[in-house]
Amino acid sequence: MDFLGAATVVLLVCIACLLSFTAWRGRSGKGKMPPGPAPLPILGSVLQVKPKNLAKTLQKLSEEYGPVFTVHLGSDPVVVLHGHDAVKEALVDRADEFAARGRMPIGDRANNGLGIVFSNNKEWLQVRRFALSTLRNFGMGKRSIEERIQEETEYLLEEINKTKGTPFDPTFMLSCAVSNVICSIIFGKRYDYEDKKFLALMSNMNNIFEMINSPWGQEKEHPNSSFHMKNLITSTFDLFITGTETISTTVRYGLLLLLKYPKMQEKVQEEIDQVVGRSRRPCVAHQTQMPYTDAVVHEIQRFISLIPMGLPHTVTKDTGFREYVIPKGTTVFPILSSVLHDSKEFPNPNEFNPGHFLNDNGTFRKSEFFMPFSAGKRICPGEGLARMEIFLLITTILQNFTLKPVVDPPELNITPTLSGTGNVPPAYQLCALPR
């Protein structure tokens, strides 16, 4: 390229940058879009936003631009809500205006706009209500669901016993156990951990969950109805994804933390022995009698912040928010980790400390900052099931086994391997010694 050609390219780049900067200045400020770093043409905020750790990057930007700001992912503007007040104002206080789901490419490709989690059509609320009512009919929130979970924990204990105290990776066992709970609810049966169809389902769910985290009746006579076979299948698979990978990953991360802090594991076991004993199954009714264990379970979910950015929302019309205007169709990210790691509510939020959920007298302390399942109209529909499973799985495992790491506890790495849209624990092994 000769000098004239190079100079022309440089000039064009400069003009593009100037036009982009001018457009950005014209769109942001009071009465306009929230402020944020000036985007580059096509590349957007690539210099400020690091895909490998979006949540931490956005936290730094919030310190400069405040709790409501704009970044550009490519050429698309994204409004970020950082901190409890901004997230609650949008998702809870103004739930109707922010209920629409923002676009996620993996959701578009996998679900084609159907289902519960990624759907954004006008029927999504109808499908969600139907799914919740159906789950209730199948026993959600009732004794029958608890019994299904307890039954599956017995099979899980059998699998753990087979390891005979030797090191093993708990990932597969936990995923099978949690997935079988969903199978027993939806299909009315559980599957052997070696069943080929079951293993294929597990593999598909795991692949989709990894892609997400990298940078119900038929009414044939009503073609426009949301109740058709394709949507039924998609909604069912949504339940498997949200009800398997998220719960099993939370438990897996929780066991890693209890390996890291053995004194906490001992204290949970002491409470289990005192309240439940060794001969009875732990049940949900025990949870209120076990404040320390309850605090540990909550702290696991708070600390790991499994989905730190939450799932994207959008606004379906130009929406005034505080002193700004969010244009129709703009993606909105409520940063859940900014609520779960708020230092005013949780002192030293980056430390794993069950005391975050305990009063001075040792009783359990509730917090409205506890939002691992999001909030508002898009809150996870399986929240009740998830809470029940996490508590029962952890308490049942610790009732029957003492967990030992294969390295010294201080050497255990608890930093997530993926920290973009999802936090996944690093691979590890443990030894389960019968108590």
C-alpha cells in the first residue's frame, strides 16, 4: 500500500471514530441514554469490557459511571444495572416494563423463540404460568416432591459408597441425581445412571450449558396458540436445563467450598447430628431448626453468584428510567453479582462466610439482597425446587459422609473456570469417608 492509500485508510478510520463519538455524545446524558465509555466503530466498548470476566469489568465501570450506565457490545448498546437499588427498581418495582427477555444468540438458535427461559413472544407469560401450575399439580412445594428428592438421594448415596473412599469427581453423580428428580416429576420415572438415553440427555444439557457460559398441552385447532408440541418440548427442555445444571453446579461448588473450609463442614455435621440424627432422612422441615446449615446453603449461592450477570432483559418501548431514557429494544443487564456481593449488606463479600446470614445470637438472618434466582416476573420458575434440592442434597451427603480433599485445603482453588455469564467451579476430586 502506498503512502496515499495508507493516509486514506487512516483518515477514514478517524472520520468513523469521530462520527461514532459524536453519535454517542448525542445519545447519552440526562434525558437520554445512560452514560458510559465512548464506543469504537463496530468494536464497541472492546477496550473497556473484557469478555472473560464481564461482571468484574462492569463493576469497575460502575465505579466511574454510576449504577446505571451503557456499554456497547459490538455496535449494540447495552444498559447495565449495577447494585441492589437499580436492579430492584427495574425488576421488582417496575416489573412490567422490564419483563421482556433480551436477545441471546444461543437461545435464538436452540429454542427458536419458544419455551420459558429464552422466549420473548407475547405468550411467554401464559406458558410460564402453565408450567408453574403443572409443576404444582405434579407436587411442587408439596410432600410428594420432597419424597422424590429423598428417594433419589438414596441412589446417590449408593453411587458415592461405590467409590470406597477413593478420590472421585462428583460432577457426573450430582448431575444424574438432580436430573433424575426432574425426570421423576415430568416423566413419572427415574433412570439408571448408566442408561444410554439418559446419558445422551445429560450430554446435550451439559453442552448447551457450556455454550451459554462461553463468550404444556397441545391445541392443534389453534395454530396461533402457545400450546403446541414444539413449544411443549422446548419448555420441558428448559426445565431440564434450569433444573439440572444450575442446581448440580451449585451443589458441586458448595462441596468444594466445604472441602476448602473443613471446620465449617464439621459444624454443619454437628448441627445435622443434633437436629436430624443419623437414622432419619433430612427433610425441608428441618431447615428452620438448622440456622447454621441454612446460612451455609445461602452463603454458597451468594458467594458463587452462579449467573453473575443474570439473563438479559429488554424494554418493549422507550422507557424512562431515573433521569435517562432507554430506547425500545435495548438490551438490559441486571448484574446479580453486584447485589449478592454488595459490601454494605455483606461485609467482605469476596470471602466465604456463613455469618453473612446469621444474627449475633446465631439465628438465621434473611436478606432482600439474596437474588441468586433473579427477581420480578422473570425470576427462575424452579426456585422452590432448587432451594429444596440444594438443602437436601448437601445435608444428606454430609449426614452420611465426611468429605476430604486430595490436596491440603489451603491449596484448593475455588476460582471459577468460567466467569462470563456463568461461574463454574474448577474441576476437582474428593474422598467421601463414611461416618
